[in-house]
Amino acid sequence: MELRRDSLVEYGSRRVIITLTAITCALLEIIDATIVNVALNDMRGNLGATLTEIAWVITAYAIGNVIIIPMTSWLSNQFGRRVYFAASIMIFTVCSFLCGNANGIWELVFFRFMQGLGGGALLATSQTIITEVYPQEKRGMAQAIYGLGVIVGPTLGPPLGGYIVDHFSWPYIFYINIPIGVIATLLTLQFIRNPNYGEKSALADIDWVGIFLLALSVGSLQYVLEKGQDDDWFADKFIVLFSCLTVLGGFFFVWRETIFRNPIVNFRVLKNGNLRVGTVLTFILGFGLYGSTFIIPIYTQSTLGWTAEQSGMLMVASSVSTAFMMPVIGQILQKGVPQQPLVAIGMLFFAIFCFWGYKILTNDTGSEAFFWMLVIRGAGMAMLFIPITTLSLSTLKGAEIGQGVSFTGMMRQVGGSFGVAIITTFMARQNMEHRSNLVSKLGINDPNVQNRLNILQHGFMARGMQSDLALKSAYKVLDYSVTTQANVQTYMDVFLYLGVIFVVCIPFILFVKRGKQKASMGGMH
């Protein structure tokens, strides 16, 4: 039986409930990716874990995410979207409870991996559901609604996590998911409908080899990106091993999916030009979104000495700006404005945000100095996310929508992982270089250096220190000043080069051909 595309479109209160359910689930997943960052020290002390072990709480979740996202379209068709989505919420919710009750670090890491498997499905399936319940001419607004969660979510995690850790205890960052998950499951089973895009695969037709190769390649890639800088990249045998598994697993996975009769990831959908362009742009979006969300809290906490809650609250300006701009951009797209100019303007806004950051960073920058640059960032992110997502999915139909969402979701996640990995590595190298340059200019016989040391030494002696201890303390203060200045210069470099990357991308966006839009809302499949 053939099914019209618009048979899944909903109206009135039913569409509102489905939209709220989907966006809540997407928010749950995204917030949980960042909320644990501020609780790692408490977890480490409570579970008796080392710094390396506790980092796996983040890594395991990210690996679970990136493995499941490309498979969501196939799994949704295999089990039925309503059942699969509800099962994913239940897995996420149950694993949230188990994470809060974990008694050891590796028990927590395992449950975080399982939570990541459920969470990755929530993210991709939510976007597919929201896209399909709105008619085609309102997809821009649909993506604006979904984008609120994707863009705002990462900035809500740290302040929410900081508040919970300060006022309760770390298990409650997981427990808050439970009541929301239960309600979302019930609403899913009641309101979300299953599409009919094809027959389910028989057990013998399931591409078990493809599933294994996908898990091997993207899981290994995520491990390399998460742990590379900590383990000195290719000087570490495990990084070399997992890099080889990434390349070989990826090659054989693509080959397998192009020849198997029932692939779990349909690469043929990439024949759609809009989706190919959108996939690349989504990677860049993930790079900028997660990279900037990563760098600002680190700078404010390590250099300015802010608390996690203060750092998280700083990002509220960006979130409010995004929330304000999302529906505006959705309305603009509904009026027929092409996506490419909006993406170019969004990249320009993001570049301005980066160059602004480069200009204002010091070792004592006040919170008020960040306000307008973060407002620009929020507006830029809104102008990037909605047009890129709409462009990616604009000429897809039926089952292709879920497949396209899987590709863009994975590329946004991988782009973010690449962004954090590259920025972390770049910072480590630049920091050493800046420190070396600063130290080379501090000659022991330099009168200015001697004068500075004398002032510091006498200041400590005035507080009752002996002369030799006062001199050692003076050297420590000078060393701290050098370290702080090197850190500030490193953060400035990150903002500068991020800005340059986005400026360079602008001409390429403007020359992208606009794909032909379907005139009709429907279409037979």
C-alpha cells in the first residue's frame, strides 16, 4: 500500500503534544552530554577513581551516541518508530537511574555507554518526528523548534549540573531524568504514529556484519578523538591501534553497505545534492557549536577563577538570543528566502563572535564584556542551524528523511568531537610555545625583571617572611604570571583561528547551487 508523505502530518493539540515530547527528549539527551562535566570531581572522590578513569564517564556516553545515531533510521523501520522511540526513552531513563546508583567507576562507565545508546536514538528520532508532523512549507519552523533544544541544550547542562552538585549530590544529575522520561514514554506510546516505509527485515536479512563494522569504526574514531591529546596521540599504541580500526572498519563498512541487499545505513541517499552539502555544513556547525561551548567555560574557570555555575550562567545570553532568533529565521524561510545567504550571514556572525572574543580576552575580563559577543553567537547559531537543516532535508521524502537525519546527526556529533579534539591539541601546543616565548624574554639580568622581583620580595618580607623564602615566593608569582599570560594568548589564538575558519567558508556557501524544491506538500512513495 502506498502512503502519502503528508499522512504523518498532525494538526492542533496533537501536533503540539508530539512536538513537546520530541523536543523534551532531545533536550534530555543533549543536556546529559554536558551536565556531568561539572560533577566529575565529586564523582571521582566518591568512587575513588583516577583522573583518567573518570574521563571515561564522558567518553563512554559519546561513543554510545555516535554508534547508534547512523542506525536510527534502520532500527526505527525494523521495530516501528513508536516502539523504538519509547524503548530508547526507557533505556535512557533506566540507565539514568543505574548511573545514579553506580557503586564503582567502571559500573558507572558501562551504564553511561548504555545511556548513550538510548540517548543518541532520542536525538535523531526526535528530529525525524518533528520534521514529519509538520507540512513541507512549515519545515523551517519545525527545524526552528527542534533547533532550540540542540543549540540551547549544551549551554544549559553546566549551570544546571553546577546547581545540583552544589545543593544536592552528583547522583541527582541522573535522577532528574527519571520523571521526565516516564512522562515522555507514556506520551510517545499514546500519540506518536508509525510510518509505513517498507517491510521489516527478517532475522536472516539483518546486516550483522554492517552493525559490527559501524560500531567498530565510529566507536574507535570517537575514542581517538576523546583520548588522543591526553595520550599524546600517535605516541600511544592504543591510539595507533584504534586509528587503524577506524580506517579499516570505515572502509569495509562503506563497502559492505553498498553491496548488501538490506543495508543498515543507506549511502544511496547521499546522491541527493542538498543532503551532501548539508552534511558538510552540519560538520562545520558541530565544530563551531561544541568547540565554542567547550572553550568558554574552561577559560572562565581556569583563568578567571569562576565557579561552574557562574560559567554556565554566562552562556544564558547566547541561549536567549538563539531562542529569540529561531522562530524569526523559521518565518523567513517559510517566505521563500534561500538558505545559502542565511547560512553565509550566520557564519559571518559566528566569525564576528570569535574575533570579538580575540579582542576582549585578558586575565581579568569582566562578565559584562562577554554579553554582546555571546548575543551575536546565539544569533549566528540560529542562522546556521535552521537553514542548514532545512537545506539538508528539503528535497527528501518518506524514509529518506530519517536516513538524512541520521547522516546529519552523526556529522554534527563527529564535528563536535573533532572540534574539541583539535582545539584541545592546538591549545596544548600553543600554550607551550607562548610560555617558551614569554620565558625567553625574562632574562635574569633584565633590570625590569629584577625590579619586579625586588618589589615582590620586599612585599613578602613586609608580611614577615625571611629573605630567601620571600625570593622563592616572588619567583612563584612571576611564574604564575607567565603561565596565566600564556593561557590567555592561547585562548586568543583559538578564537582567532575559529573566526578565520568560518570566514573562509563563507564564499564556498554562496557558490553552492540551490537544490530544486518540490512544489507539492505531498508526494507518493
